[in-house]
Amino acid sequence: MRTPSRLLAVAAALGTLVATAPPAYAAPTVRRTAVVLLDFRDSALRDPDKVRATFAAQFFGPAPSVVSYYEEASDGRLRYAPVGDGGLFGPWPADLDATCDFTAIQRAGRAALADHGVPADAYDQLAVVIPSQKNKCAWAGLASVPGGTALLMDYLSLTGTVHELGHNLGLSHERRLVCEPASVAACAEDGYSDRSPIGGGGLVGLSAPELIHTGWLPADRRVAVTRTGRWTLAALHAPRDRPGPRALEIAVGARKVVVEYRAKATIDTTTPGVYAYRVDNAKYADAPLLDATPGTKGTDDTALAVGRPFTDAAAKVTVTVRSVGASGAEVEVRIGDAPSPSPSPTPSPSPSVTPSPSASATVPASEDPAAAEPVTPTPRSQPVPADSSYSWYAAGGALLLLTCAGALLLLLRRRR
């Protein structure tokens, strides 16, 4: 009669070990990156050595840099690798007067690289740094959305560069919506979210919809909410080995609302709180933040307040933050006319459908690969910031069953 209790003890101990093991991921996607500095015919970089050193550090230097930010933001799934000896080229003369023309500048950058022995198929990501004193462009940075080309003014900061490369990954400017009471449909745009580098928030973590779009928030870390219940969300950017779901996806009529919990963790330094985003037509790359306190000014209080329901009356959906603490944020979702649920242990997150990431993670080799890419500018006046996964829940369960079976056989042999 002692065998079952021993077996249960072994299983419980092993179950704890399995639950805390980090999920396994495929090898990271590598974006081979070339940064080329250009001089115009009528204006050159004022201090080329300084500009070169600045962008070398921005892209490939120690943290904080493009390499360190996106490796952390993607949880190791994306890596920017320098092409050639250090990834920096130039400054080289371009056969152009100062201009703001995206196509002309990127063509000049590609031509200069080709003239110096770097063909278009040697890199996936191109960044062209240009002099700013004469062209008087309305933008500080310009990038294809999605694609593999970014134009950067010679004064652009690291956070601005991270912003532009986010556009190349397919991310749009993350906006903020102010909605009428009890509705997530009747809304008006009111600036940027300030919760993402692509939303003017500085060098902070990406939002949950952005992580879903890029494929960096796998389905086993999201809950597709189809019933009334309560869930405890771990911080969105908590370490990989921290258990618990990172986001809720709630159907609200024809739309979805994605709920996340942001806390000070790793690269994420945004204002802590529980935030909600609206996703229309599965466009996670362009999911605006829903301002939960529309009666106030600014973006520091856009989080859902504890105990205050956030409702869409037409869809009969109510989201209420019940508590926020060191272990996470407890979020209640009521669907239809169901009564408020009693607190219960957090269930394992249910897989939901993962939208396919943008197909243009790499630039196709062609004579002019960026000519047809849609372009998104970062205005000078905007507050520019100063692959597949593996379900460790399923694997852990299989490992636990195999281990328990082995332990049972061992104990039966000892009884003989």
C-alpha cells in the first residue's frame, strides 16, 4: 500500500521540475545587416568618424543596442548579425543632391554597397544613414512596412533606430483610442500608445499584439477566452521560465481585445499595469491601445484600474482587474449574463490560433527589392523613442507520464 504514495510523491516532485523548465525554441532567425553611410553631392556628414562610431554602437555594440534589444524582445528568436567586417560601410558619395526620396536613397545605398563588393543577396536588412543639414525632410526616420530597408537621419537615437526596424518587421505606429462608455467600437484616435517603441514609448518592451504578430508570443502563453472566468497573468516580459499565461484574447463581437500585464521585467520599463488593445480583422501589427480612463489627459493612466469594470455592452463582455501583485495580475472576464466567477486556480493557457508572421522577414534578392515596399515615416515632431515554438506543457506531460511509468516498474521490481 505504500507504493502509490511513493509514486505520487515522485510524480509531484517531477511535475514541479517540468513546470519550471523553459520552453524550447527553434534556432533564431538571423537578419544579416548592412549599415551604409552616404554623403550627398551638396552636403556631407559633418563628423563622419563620430557618426560611424555612433551607429556602430547603436546596431552592434553592447547593451543597449539593436542587437541586444531585439534578442531580448524576441526572447532569443531574432538576431541582427553584421555583414562583413563589422556591418558598417562608408561614408561613400552618392550621386544625389540632398533629397527625402525613399526610393532614390535606398537605391543609392544598394549601388554603393554593390560597387564595393557587397551584393544585394549578402544582406537581409539595409539601413542607410544620411546627412540631415540640407534635405529638410519632415521625418527623422523612414522605413518599409514590412520589408528590409530603413533610412536614418545622422542624428537619430538608438530608440529611433529600434522604432524604424520595428516597422521593417511589419509593425505599424501603435496608436491610442479613446472610446465612448461601454464600447470598444465607438472610438476616436488620440495620439500614440506610449507602450512600445513603435508607439513612441521609448526603449520599452513590445506590446502583446506586437509579440503575437512577430510570432514571439507563442500560443501556449495565450488564453483564448471563450467563457466567464478568472486568470492570473504573468508579466508580459517576465523571464521565459516563469509559468503562466502572458495574454488573454477575448472575442468582442467581430473584434478581439487582447489583455496584457506589464511590470518592470527585463527590458520592459513602461508604466506597470494591465492594458487592453483592440484587434480588428486579425491585424495584430496595427492594434491600438484602448484608453481605460478617457476622462483624463496623457498616457500614464491608460491601464485598467483594479476593481473598475471595462465593458462592451453590445457584445456583453466585461473585463475587470481584481488584483495586481508580485505573482501577477488576476483578471476576470464575464461573457454574456453569467454571474461573477469565484476565484479559482489559474488554468493552463488554452492554445489559440497564431496568425502567420509577415512574409517579408528577409529582403528578396532583386535589382530593386525595396522599390515597391510601403513606407512609414517617423515625423520629426513625433515623440521618437530618446519561428516556431514548442509546447512545453505537452512535452512536460509526456515526460511526466514516462517517468512515472519507469518509477512504477522500478518499485514493482523491488517488491519482487
